[in-house]
Amino acid sequence: MRKLFWLALGASLGVLIFRKLSRAAERMTPQGIAGSIGAGLSELGYSIREFAADVREAMSSQEEALRAAAGLDSGSTSALSPGGAAAAAGAVVPGPAGDVAAAVSPTADQPAAGAPGPRPLEDRPPAGA
């Protein structure tokens, strides 16, 4: 009885080991390698699509939160929009970049007391110097 047990155990282990080794040898053939690379690339593409979908979802939820905070969807002005809180308080709202100095100070174009005025163009050094 003992010999029959050990014979059956040895035969089943031999079959399992043979199957494992033949599968490993099959994976080392050019077709097996190409199949595993193809499966890996397919899985990588799926993962990239999932990641892009997650990024788009997070981006849209963040954009919705920012638009709600800025009041862009409600039609009302907020402190984040140009002229929102400032216009409500009666302050001068700056326009394009050139108008910022005028909006900050009515005398911004005049030099401060004791400060030298702008130099003529011929006295200025060249731009590259």
C-alpha cells in the first residue's frame, strides 16, 4: 500500500512539473514572447485610458468647484472676477495692463517729489547692454 501511494504521488508530481516546464518553454519561444508583449501593451493601453478618464473627471469636478466659487455660472460677479468686489465697492476697475497704473493712483504718470523724470531716448543705454 505504501509503495502504491508513493508511486501515485511521484507520478502526479511528475505530470505537474512537466506541464509547468512545458508552459515555461512555450513562453520562451518567439510567439510566446510576442504574445506576452502584446498582452502587456494591451493592459498598458487600458490602464492609460482609465487614468485619462480619472484625470478628466477630477479636472471637470475641480473646474465646477472653481466656477461656483468665482460665480461664473450664476451670472453674478464675485471677488474673483474682474471688477466683482471692486465694482461693488465703487472702486476704479483696472482695464488692460496699461491702465493698471492709472487705476491704482491718479498721479501714477507723474514722478514722485524729488525723483528724476524719464530720460530722453538718446540718453538711454541700448537694450542689449
